[in-house]
Amino acid sequence: MGLKNLIQTSRNHLSFYGWRMVLVGCLFRFLGGGFHFYGFTVFALPLSKDLGINRAATGLVFGLARAEGALEGPLAGYLIDRFGPRPIMMAAVLLTGLGYVLLYWVESYWTLLILYLGVVSLAFGAGFMHCPMVLANSWFSRYRARAMALVSCSIGVGGALLAPVLAYVVHYYGWRWGMVLAGAVFLGLGTPLAALVRRSPEDMGLAPDGDNPSRPTQGPAQPVEGGTAPPEADIGIWEALRGAPFWLLVVSTLFRVLGLSTVIAHFVQIMVWKGIDALAASWFLGVFAALSLPTHLVVGWLADRLNKARVMAVCMLVAAGGLLLLTYAQNTSLLWLFLPLFSLVEAAFPVTWALVGELYGRKHFAKVRGNMGFFYQWGGLIGPAAAGAIFDATQSYKPTLLGIAGLYLISACVYLLLGRTRLARARSGRTS
């Protein structure tokens, strides 16, 4: 009987409707990662040559888009919690797809800025970044880290599969047709996906994780994998802002976003600086993106069983070592080794949001995440623009890479400090 019950429980878990919502979130991140997040670095060199702009100006476009996401964060969080993810995701698909098609006709740097910031990126962060994570947090509790890891790694999978295709189109047909391809796929696939979104398990008479709806999600602690879980949190945004964990998460995530955004935005240029030709560098980018799948799954699995703050600290230490390897590598084999080490930076993202869900609960998750984004996403503006300016002045990425490695060491220390806060200890089931 015990084996039969285990098999039936596993079947019920795998057939849970929440996994369909995770799949929708994965596909959204897949498109956004392949054509937008990783896609930008494919467009960077041909854009700069065709429009006659330097690397600092190109990096500024990428950075300003991230800054726009920061400014929108609190409003996006409120709208998602108020109206649910579906209308936000639909708006993001339409604006992003239309914006990419319109970029075909760009002839100046200022037109590029207007279209990229005013149309393409206007709702991208809310629809393609925030909403999929909100879905994972809304539909799961005990398996939150794994659900979020699946959603998060889809960015890298999209980069691995779509960025090389985009690079091929750009190389042989020009960056303008690459823009049209991206816009057409966003509109053609994103629109029906957004229509499938359901807000929460409660809206369908279900419970998080596929549990029996009659079983309360809040109340006495219930046994889960790896120990005993405390009752689900329900902490509002104003209470969150007054606590140390919120600001420790902001600081550590700021450094992580600054470094990752900088490396992604300049990835092809960095590889060219290391002696790799541009087309081969796009394949390095694809492999780097593909590595996010195994690293996300392993790190997400560990995070559901171990202390999440310590897991993130280890990820940042390893990534800092990868950056030192990239900086001083003298041959191609060492550049290949850099890729899996640095991929742990992305793998730490879903653990961050799983910890946010663990600390603050499901009801106010989007608002907490959006307000955190208001502060940490400025790293996406500062890093790429500064790296471009430093390279223009020195013709080297060495100062930038060493600086990011230092910030990652600080971030690891902040994560360790975060795990020692009273709220983090209480929510992980330990007494303070």
C-alpha cells in the first residue's frame, strides 16, 4: 500500500495544473531570453557599425532598458498583484513584438533609443521577467525553488537555441531582418501563450503544490522534504521595507545584476577581445546560455533542501573565480571552462526569488519583487555603460572583469549575513 500511495501521490503531483503554468512561464522566458536578453549582444556589433556609434553608446541602450525596468518595478508589482499576470503578459507581447518589427526602419541612434525604450522594453520586464516568477510563486510553496529554477533557466535555454539562429540571420541577412524575425515570433507565439495564463490555484478550486484544497496552506507546520516548513508568510510591502533582509537582498542582487548584465551585453565583444572571431563568439554565447539548464536544475534542487542564502553565496564565489579565469586566460580551453563557472550567477536568481517567496509569502510577492527591482535593476544601467566607456578609454575589459569579481565576493558575504537574520532563520524553520 505504501508503494501504491507513493505512486499515486507522484502522479497527482506531476498532473498538477501548476506545472502547466510553469511551462507557460518557461516559454515566455525562452522567447525573452533568446531574442531580447541574449539577442541584444548579437545585435550590438552590427548596430554600432551601421549607426556609427561606439560601445559606450551601445551599452547605454542595454543599460537604459534595465533602468526603465527599475522605474516600472513598483507599479508593475502593484498591477500584477491587483489584476493578475495575464493582462500584463499580453501587453508585453504586443509591445515587444511590434517594437522589434519597427526597429527594421531605424536609421539613427536617437530613433533606436526611442523605439527600444519606448516600445520594445516598455513592458518587457513586467511581462517576461516578473510575471513568470509570480506564476511559479503563486502555484507552488514547497516546490517553489524548483518551479522558479525551471522558469529562470528558460532564459538560458532560449539563448542557447535562439541566439545562434539570430546570429545566423544577422550574419547573412543583416540585423534588420533579425529584428523582424524576433518581432514576428514574439507576436505569433507569445499572444496565445499569454491567453493560457491562470492567476492562482485558488481560482481553479486547487491548492498550491497540488495538495488537497481542504488542507490549509497556513497553520501548523507540516513536514516537507528536508525538514519541517513553517506556516506560509503574509508580509506586506511596508513591513518588508522596514526589515534588514529586504535591503540585504537588494544589495546582493544589485551586484549580481550589474555583473551579469555587463557580461551579457558585452559578451561577444569580450570574446573578440580575447581573440575569438565574432561568429564563433556567438556560439560561445549559445553554450553559456545552454549551461544554465543543468546549473539551474541542480541549484534549484539543492535550494529546496539546504540553506538558500548559503547556496547563493557559494554560487557567487564560484562565479568570481570564473571571472578571474576569463580575465587571465591565455588559450581557448580556459575560456570554455569559464562558461560553466559563470553560469552559476544566473542559477542563483531563482533561489533569490524562492527565498523572497519563503520570507514574504504569495499575496504580496509581486509588490515586494517589484520594489526590490526599483533598486537593484540600476545595476543593469551602470554596468554595461561603464564597461563600454572603460573599453573605449583603455581598449581592455580587464578592469571591468576584475571589478565585477570583487563585487561578487562582497555579494557572497552579504548572502551569508542574510542567512543569519532573524526572519530568515524563522522562515527556514529554525528558532531565532
